[in-house]
Amino acid sequence: MIYFIFVELLIFAFLMVVLRHSFMRAKHFLHVFQQLGYKMPEYWKYIKGNQLGAFVVTAHLFAVPLFLLSFVESRFTVTAYALLVSIFGIGFFLPTAYIRAQRPKKPLVFTPRLKRLFATVAVLYVVLVLAGSLPAWQFRVLLPDVTILALVWVLADMLTPLFVLFAASLMKPVENRIQEGFKHKARQKLAQMRDLRIIGITGSYGKTSVKFMIKTLLEERFSVCATPGSFNTPMGICKVINGDLEAHHQVLVLEMGARHRGNIKELCDIASPHIAVISNVGKAHLESFGSQEIIAKTKGELLLNSRPDATAVLNSDDPLVMGMPRRQSTTVIPAGLESGIFVVDDVRYGREGCTFTLTLKETGESATVTTRLLGEHTIRNLMLAFGVGHHFGLRLQTMALAAARIEPVEHRLELKPAGDITIIDDAFNSNPIGAKNAVDVLAQFMDGRRFIITPGMVELGEEEEAENRAFGRHIGESGIEGVYLVGPKRTRPIYEGLTEAGYAEDKIKVFESFFDARDYMNATKQPGDVVLLENDLPDVYNES
């Protein structure tokens, strides 16, 4: 009897080990789903991209000995066979380190939504294993049929990525209902704040930087509330309106992001702006949009869905922005580096930022602007902020003083002293223009060796390979001392672009992960080195 109890405990231990393995896999795929913004099409694309690897992992090789043992089951006693299957199963399913082979850059966050999703995944998993395990007990008295039991539990483990997809589908009506409640609450609150001025900002890139620039300038005279970080989704905006916006605030600055047609309109339906700011139309998220023309139409939704008497502050250097349809009643303030209501002269870049002279064409008023921000595109973004400030009646000199206090946005050409070396952190969501400008900034540092760590650019659709090759050529022509590429397959076009530009191959290092590149940099660094971190892709893009 004790022997039977021991075997039963071993079978139970085997099932618990499989359950632990399934739990780790569920966390992994939920993490992927969260990093993809809970978007089911993107998640399904990720699964298809991994093909069989998403479903079959090392532990599932347990099916091989299980299959072979089933042929000789009659030669063993019931208990001995159950003992063998359980031992083999524990051996195969106990290791879980390979499920997350690399250190995550952004950890899984157990938000209320994720908890609901996790619970639904758990219910689907339990239903399958319980229903599938019933036949294993039907014709056995003391022990279950371990072959059926093992097959059912292994199958449930294999189907974990699909459980996440099915759970998301089941919970979609619930999540929509919850989100509508948050939207309704946000609309009600804004309706009660009749004197509040709402600024909406969109563009392919630079939205977050422009947002904080505007906030800093307007805080010279007004009480300003702005969305933090890259909060640019409906729920991100609602969270700020419902939780952070207070009665004393006079201006609300909202960043409005988009990956698909209609996204900006949805945001404007929550908070219709009095002032619309559009930074540019680039190739960011080209893969999901399909073309720059569609990107322009999507960003242009901001102009068509702002208030009827809205003011639009537009990047006058971008023809796609200036050509966007808008209401006749909309007042346009053009602001750019080469054109618009301002004239920019005597631009000087340095390790601490840049200085330039700014003149308002209308009055001839001028001021010297000194900022800690880096890059030519930063000045162009700053012109949009100055355009908004001008609309609110701020003097040029007042805005110039405020510009000196603008802090670099995290991971956007952020200068970070790191002991005896300097890091230029431009790790957030690289794009062709921003990446080129970042390399130009790096090339301006002449006091030490200059290196770049990059995995290249993504979500550029059919142009991704060509853009990365062009990026490689630009790096090769910049004169920097070393290039560290992350991901052998992904960065192949960059490598080819570097060699096309005549860049020495012995200066190029290729690594499997960002952490490997960083560790190598730390091991070989010298005092005075300057390192540009250009883009840091989410974990879903890891090649290993």
C-alpha cells in the first residue's frame, strides 16, 4: 500500500512539474502579449513568425520516450510503468530556464487587465486538463492511465500560446465595456472644466519630446497637466484625465499615438483639442499602416477632429504635414527650422547641448536660446513648442529662458555620464530620420572614441531592409570608431551598408543580445569613450 501511495505521489509530482512549466510559459506569452499592446493581430503574427517553436519546446520531447514506452507497457506492472513515465516526465519538464533564455528588458507588469487575462487563461487550461484527464480514471481502480494523463497535460502545455489568444478573445467584450466606462468618465470631467485648453500632439516621432517642451514653456504662466512618458493610447489619456487632471489646471497637454486608421479620431472623441500640433510624417509603424500616405491621413485626423475653431501648429518643413486637409475655420501657425513664423540662425552644437538665435518674423523680436537638448531635429521640435507658446501670448525671451530648463526626455538622445564614459541614450523607438540625426550627434563628439550599439529599425514594412542598409551606410560614413550590432539576422542589412560605405569589418562586432553588447562595451571601454544606444527593441524581437 505504501508503494502505491509513493507512485501516486510521484504522478502528482509529475503533474505539478508540468503545471509549473505551463505557468512559466503562460507568463512568457502574456508578457509578449503585453509588450505588443494587447493587440491580437500582432500577437498572432508573433506566433506565426515563431511557427512550430511557439508550441513545441524542449520539454515536449518527453513525448518520444512516452511513445516508445507505450509499446512495451504490457511488460511492466501498472505501478512500474507509472513510475517510469513520471520520472521521465519530471526530468523533461523540470528545467524552465530556456523559456526565458534572456534577461527581459521590460518586466511583465501585473496590471488589472493582465490579472483578468491570466485568470481566464488559467480557467481554459484547467477545463482542458480536467476534461481530458477524466478518461484516464475511468477503467483504473488504483492508478490512472498515465499515458492518457501525460498526453493531456503535455498537450495543454503546448497549447499555452493559444490559450492566451482565446482568453483575449473571450475578454474583449469585457475590456471594451471597462474602457467605455473610463472614456465616459473622462468626457464628463472635461465637460465640467469649460475653461480648460486642450492641446493634442501627434506625429510619427518626436511627440513625447514636443509634449514636454510645450509643458515646460507654458508652465511659465499657466498651470499645466500633461500625460507622462509615452501615455498616448485611449486608456493612457483616460488615466491622466480621470486621475491627474485637477480643477486648478488651465492647460491639458495630450500626446496622441496611432498604429491604425481611426486611432487619432478615437482619442479626439475623448478629448477634442483646441490646439492641434503635428510634428511630422515619417516611416514609423509603416508596417502596420502600409504607406506614408496612410500615415499622413491618420495623423491628419487630428486636424479634422479638433474643435471647429481650433488652432493648428504644424511642422512647416514637412510637405505631408502642411498638405493635410483641415477645416477652413482652423488657424494655422507654421513652425519649422527652415520655414515658418520663426527664423533660426547661428546654430552651435556641443557636448552640453546647443545654442541658437531665434527671431519672430512678425515683430523682429529675437532671443538667444540655449538648451541641453541634442540634435537638429530637436530644434525643429522646439519650434513647434515655441509656436504653441506664441499662440498663448508668451514673449520670446520668456520662452528662451524656459527652454534652458527643458530636460531631455528619457531614452531620446539623453546624455548620461557613466563614470569615465558618456552614454547617449536614444533607445526609444528608432526611426530613419531620428537614427540618422543620432549618428550625426555622436559624430560631433571629438574628445574620445565613439561607438554605437544598435539592433536597427523595425516596423518599416517592405522598406525595412533598405532603410537599415541606408542606416548602415550613414554610420559607415560618419567616422566613428566602432559599431556593435545586436542580432545577426536582423542587422545583416546594416552590416552590408557599413561594408558598402567602406567601413572596416574589424570595427564591427555582432552580438546575440543587447546585454552581450553592453557587457563587451564595459569590458573594453576606455576613459572618454562616447557610446550611442540607438534603439532597444522589446524582448519579442530577440533572435535567441
